[in-house]
Amino acid sequence: MRYEYHRVREGPNYFVSYYKHSSRLHYDPKDTWRTLGVAKFTDTGKALKEWCLEMYDQYSLTQIEKWGKNNEEGRVDTSFASDDESPTDNTKMVT
């Protein structure tokens, strides 16, 4: 029985479980804990659940939090939908 937590730069973090000659990928910490079946009620199973929830709470960020940091550092909004100026403020009429 072996469990790993993988932190990635892009995309969600995930758990990998190696249990009973198979490996599985899990995004939910409780789903990782459920792979133990009946053994999840033992002391080791309870410790695994605590570890999974601790890792998930410590290292998981939502995508908005993960990528929202760049917008706070002063990135200028250059989209057409920005409300800073009217679209006709910077135009010239040629006759």
C-alpha cells in the first residue's frame, strides 16, 4: 500500500494510490481514502484520511486563486470590453 500526492504547475493536484496490485489517480482526497474499502476504519485508514485532507487543504488552490495572482501585479486590461474609455474617444474622422 502506497499513496503519493503530486503537486503540478498546471492543472489540479492529484493523489496516486498503489493498492492491491493496481494504481489509480484521484483528485478528491476522500476518494483516495475510499480505495481502502473495509480497511478504511482501521487506525492506518484514519491516519491516511487525515493525511489526505491535510495535503489537500495545504496545497490545493482553485484555478482563480492560482492564476489570479498575475492580474493583481498590474497587468493592464487591453480588451475591447474594458470600461475605462469610450470606443470613440481615440478616433478621427476623415472627410
